[in-house]
Amino acid sequence: MKEIQGGICAANGFSAGAVHSGIRKSRTKEDLALIVSSSPCDCAAVYTRNQVKADPLLVTKQHLADHRAQAIIVNSGNANACARNGHAHAVRACQAAAAHLGLDPQDVLVASTGVIGVELPIDRIEAAIPSIQLSKENNDLCARAILTTDTKEKVVAVTFTIDQTTCTLGGIAKGSGMIHPNMGTMLAFLTTDCAIDAQLLQTLLVRQTQVTFNRVSVDGDTSTNDMCIVMANGEAHNPKIVTEGEQSAVFEEALHYVMEALAKMIAADGEGAGRLMTCTVTNAADEHTAETLAMSICSSSLVKAAMFGADANWGRVLCAMGYSGAAFDPSTVSVRFASQVGVITVCEQGKGLVFDETLAKEILSQDAVEIIADLHQGTAQASCWGCDLTYDYVKINGDYRT
Amino acid sequence: MKEIQGGICAANGFSAGAVHSGIRKSRTKEDLALIVSSSPCDCAAVYTRNQVKADPLLVTKQHLADHRAQAIIVNSGNANACARNGHAHAVRACQAAAAHLGLDPQDVLVASTGVIGVELPIDRIEAAIPSIQLSKENNDLCARAILTTDTKEKVVAVTFTIDQTTCTLGGIAKGSGMIHPNMGTMLAFLTTDCAIDAQLLQTLLVRQTQVTFNRVSVDGDTSTNDMCIVMANGEAHNPKIVTEGEQSAVFEEALHYVMEALAKMIAADGEGAGRLMTCTVTNAADEHTAETLAMSICSSSLVKAAMFGADANWGRVLCAMGYSGAAFDPSTVSVRFASQVGVITVCEQGKGLVFDETLAKEILSQDAVEIIADLHQGTAQASCWGCDLTYDYVKINGDYRT
């Protein structure tokens, strides 16, 4: 497996385009993107578990009843959730894209992200779609068009070999606010030229979502619009993968790599984030326990605020583990803080150690920091990703709509 | 029932005192408080459900095995949680208070609040206890001594009549950070001269905790040290209440009043809080559903940040309801914002209305605001209390230890 450039346009047969349709006021930022395959794709998707589901998500789900699609139309600036005429507008977006591409509307998927509760200006979207020009060079434009309060494009692609055939898998994502497990946890679009059966693709996607996107927490809020879609057009011409085995394992490794990379980019670029915070629980009795404890640390406002201040306040780490609901013995826990600068142990057997505060501060002042809780109770481990809680998170969210 | 002054010293037979023992550096703030009854009390208590429990809590639990006690020693500035010699130090605090008061150490309860993981300076506590002077006038001093990052004392007391006898119930509390359900949710001490059986008192305390303290959320973090203790010395000389009935209902009403008042004071004075936020869910199928939805709204970082900005971003309210885990139909929900300035409806039947943004801003700019979600699905309702998420929360918690 090798990392390459090109994101969602890296795989054979995929192209993309984006324009400014006028949903956003700023004319310097594209707000409408189109991702297209030159041939029909086997598709898989995961969606938010929020009971309040945005209409584009429901329309996409309908259109994927046959596990086939060929294009995705995405807008930012408006979530089309809890909004008037939401369903009709999501359908019209698919119809307009289908007309532009000469496809059946049933083969177009739709996603939206932005403010909740405001009617989607579908006229602007319909007017803008015919002007979207598709190209293999447009990945970055497309990756930017789907962002909201994100500050960076999130792009990754890899090549891998299936039965001596080189295949490619790439993806883009948007994250930022309302980021907390329970599904795609944001918008992510993945494209591959690997030939793989849609049902198998779905199994692998669900499994990898659990250990990548569902292990990210920015603010504990699970959005109404989260989804992750994978499109596989088979244009690498490998023998189609239809069952789990050696070949699917190679594909799944690539899928894991791309999804984990996007998940970490989302965490690092959480709303107002100053640092990427990785929370790792090691030597747990089982992986579920490790994951539950790591997510609880990662989601604690007090831990996140301490990371903002580069404050080695490990008591909050133990406290967050304690209310996670997972069973563990606090009296055997060690806590370490780590970054590129070094590692420091601050707690052993559940009790505080005297430690070098200056070194701890330096370790925690880096762009990427890790909190490691070692349970000494088994051999399982899990890592989750989040970010610090900053003044800017409050600022961005104190006045998001205006 | 009538509200009166005097807090924990209001009831017959209770007195209190507080001193600066040196746990905190600032000599202008007392950090050690003692609450004493002139006769043995029937007692009840609830504790944090955090698996990581502070040692003073465990010692208090042991001392309450017989449901009897006569004094409480409390320090702020150090939680004595995950700290070396924690159990021994909590026992020594009880022993020192018992020696000063001429009591059995088993009849002294102990509580601590402050930073986790630092060894308690028990020598200073032992040295300071003999200098604590008890008086009926010391409620406010005592209420201040138990505060950490709280900005205001939390005090309330009421009188009520049991069998023509006037009884008194008063309480003090500390809240601020790490405030989220699952028990006393903070430190609260209640005293009454009403004669009431300890087992019945425990039943009423558990029931009222669920609808008062457990409906407060400041930051989603459940502390290691939370507890709420009620002491009843019977010095009002009413016929002792031993079973549920008319008299226990009068007592429970007073208990509810005192606990709800303290709960709201804790929410309003949450770390960095600018406003008290009441989240009310009405016309739900049952109270549990209403409570789950209201707590989810109240705990959402995005809702809390919107309240900081006085931004009528009701989509986040629906979003938080959607991921609460409670079953409801989003398509029948109305959302209103209210305060002393007025009420505005911003969403009906799950869809956004066009509304007067200027009026909404004015309504949400008050010190106390209410978010009302009307489900139109039944007759049950519940209110929860929280506060906005502010720059100051991040500031306080970015560098709490130093």
C-alpha cells in the first residue's frame, strides 16, 4: 500500500467539479460539489444514528436501495435538515445533477451540510449545476467546497494490489462541529476503482467506521446529516472481490488507512481546535472496554480544556474513565502523557506521582498530544481522537448562524 | 412552607464554623468547615456513581452504615481523590473533628472538594480543627468555605409544619465544574430538626435527587467526590415520621424546595456561566422521555455555546433531542425560547419558522433563559438546568491547577 495524491479523483474513472452556487454569501468559497464515476458503482454507506435525520440522507438511502449509484451532489452552507420542503429539494438536487450528467436520478446521491432549519435555496443549486465542469484535477476544489467551519481540506488516497492488479482508493471528508460517534460522524466520500461486491463493501465499511470515524469526538454532538459513502466502479479490472478472504483483507487494510487518516484529520481540525488529542487505553480486558474508556476521556470537556492549557491534570482523565460506564479497576491504572517531545508518567496504581511539571507542560504544548491510560488488566487496546476545547470553539459556536 | 434565612444553621440544634487551614494558598478564603448537631441525627446520603470514588466518600459511607451521625468535616482546595494515603487522611480528619467535639469518630462524616490526585495536607487540617468555633451565625462562612471555583454561596432554608409543630430544613451546596447527573452531583449538606426515620429519609432523598440535582448539567463531567448528606436531629420534637403518608409528603415538599433551589443555584453558577439555562420538555409520552430529552439539550456544547451568543439556533436543540436515545417523533415538535422579556416560537411541527431575530436575541440576552420543546405527544414534562458555555469556562479549566 502506498499513499498517493488525487483524493477522490485518484481512482480510474472518477472525476469531480465544484462551483459557487450562492448558498454561501462569500463568493470566494465554492459551496456545491459533484463527484462522478464514468461507470455505475457498487456502493456502501453509513448514516447518522441521530433520530432527527436530514432529508438528503433519507433520499440517498432510498437511492441506495439497489446498492448502485454513479454520482454524488453535495452542498455546504445549508444542512437541509428540519427545513421546509426538505425532501422535495433533496430530490430536485438529484434530478438536476442527473439531467446534467445524463443519468437516472435514482443513481445520484445527495448530501448537505451547514445550518439546520433553513430552507435550501434549491433554485440556486439547479441554476448552478449545469455550470459544474468535471475533471480529474478537481479533487482539491471539491474537498474545499464541502467544508463548513473546517479550516483545512481533508484528502487522502492510496494504491494497493489485488490479484496483481493495482487498485486505488481515495477519499475526502468534512468535519468540524457536531462531531461525535454514532455513524459516519460527518460527511465522507470515498471512491475506488477496485471491483468489489456492494454487500461485502457494506460489511467492511460498517466494521471500519466503528474503529475510525466512530472513534472521533469533537464536541459530543452527533449531527443530523452525518454520512459516509464509498463508491466502487471496478475500473481497475481486478477479479471482483465477493467474499471475505485474502483479497478483501488487502482492500480492508486500504479502507482502514484512508478512513483512519480522514478521522484524524477531522479530529485535528475540530472547531476551534489547537491540537490533535489521541486518547489510548492499553492493556484492557477487551477492546470494547478500551474503546469506551478512551472515548470518555476524549469527550470530557474538562480533559479537553486542560489540553488547551497544556495542563497535566491527569485526575480528570481518571474521573472521565470512572463515569464512562465501562468496568475497570481504578487502583491498577497508570496515566502517561506523550508527544514528539517525550513521555511522562503522572499516575501509577491509581495514585498521583510527583512529576516534572515543566517537562509535562512542554510535552502537552505540541500540536499532537497523546493521553495513555494503561489498565494493566488485559491485552486489548483502542485509540480515539479528539481535540482541545478552546476559546475559538465557544466563539465559533456562540454565533454560528450570523 | 416559608423561606427563611440561616441555611444549615436555621434548624434547632445545628451550628457551624469554618477556618483557613492552609490547604488553599489564599488566606482570605476559608477552606475547612465543620457542621455539628447538638444531638445525634438520623442521616441519609447519596453519592457519585463515578467508579472512581474519592476516599472521604468511602469513609462517610462506612460511618453511615448505622444511618447515624452528628457532624460533618469538609475541606475545599483538595479532593483527596486518587491521592496517596487518601483513606488514612479521611479517617484522620474524622478523628480530629471527633476529638474537638467530644464525639465518636464513627459519628463524624467527611467530604472534600478540589483538585484530584494531590495528597491531602492532613497535618494542616489536624492543626486547624481545634480553632474552629461553632456558632448559629456561621452559615455563610461555612457556605463560602466549601466553594471551589464557584462565585457565590448557595444557601436556602424553609420552615414547614408537621402535626402542628414548626420544623426547619436548610442546606448549602457547592457546584461549579464536573457537574453532571448521576448522584448528589456536587457537595450538598442539608440539616433539619424534623424527626424523621433514617430509612424513610433515604427514600425521599434518593427520589428528590433524581428530579433536582440529577437534572443539572454544567459540563457533562461527573465528579469523583459528589455527595449529598441530610441530617435530621429531631429537635423540633414533632412525632417522628416513620412511614410515607401525609406528614412525609409535607417534609418531602420542603426537601424538594430546598434541593431544587440549590440545584438551580449550582446551574446558574456553573464554571464560567453567564446565564441560567432551563430546558423544559412538555407534552411528552412519559416523564422519563421528557427528562432524557431535556438533559440532552441541557448538556449539548453546541446549544450551550449558542446560549452564550444569545443565538436562537434551535436546530441544535432538535439535533440534541435526536441523539438523546429517547424515542419521540421529530415531526410534531415545537421549540420556543422564553425569558422575562417574552416568548418566541421558532419551530413548529419540526420545521423552522420565519421569526423576529431581534426579539429572539433580546429574549436570549437575559440572565435566565428557557428553552421549551413541546412534543405534542402526551402530558408528561420535565425541566433540567444548566448554563451557557463561555470563554471563561475554557479559561478556568485550561489552567485549573495553577
